[in-house]
Amino acid sequence: MNTFNRIPNPCIGYCKLNEDGICGGCGRTKSERTDWIFLQPAQQQEIVDKSKQRLAELKQQTEK
């Protein structure tokens, strides 16, 4: 696998899962975090996109 095309790991070092199993730091699920190094860049990008949405939703929930 070509490592030059890999997506940077979105972890920010704040690894705390909420009650839905979503990390409060990066927005990934536990399996997305543990599987990260085995995924193709397109799969990683899909997770990054989903996790950004999850973090935005979490932020909205906490602002209510």
C-alpha cells in the first residue's frame, strides 16, 4: 500500500467516548479508530467526513 496517499489521523489526543460510542475529540467510533491503519485512503476520507458531521451534531446538542 502506498503510504503517501494516506489521510492524516484525525485524533487530537482527547479520546473519550460518549454514550453513543462517539469520541469527543475526533468524532470517530471505536471501530473506526481501531481500524484506521488498515483502511484505504478513500475509506479514511469517508470516516473523516462522517466524523466532522458527528462533531458538529455533538456541538449543537451541547449548545441547547
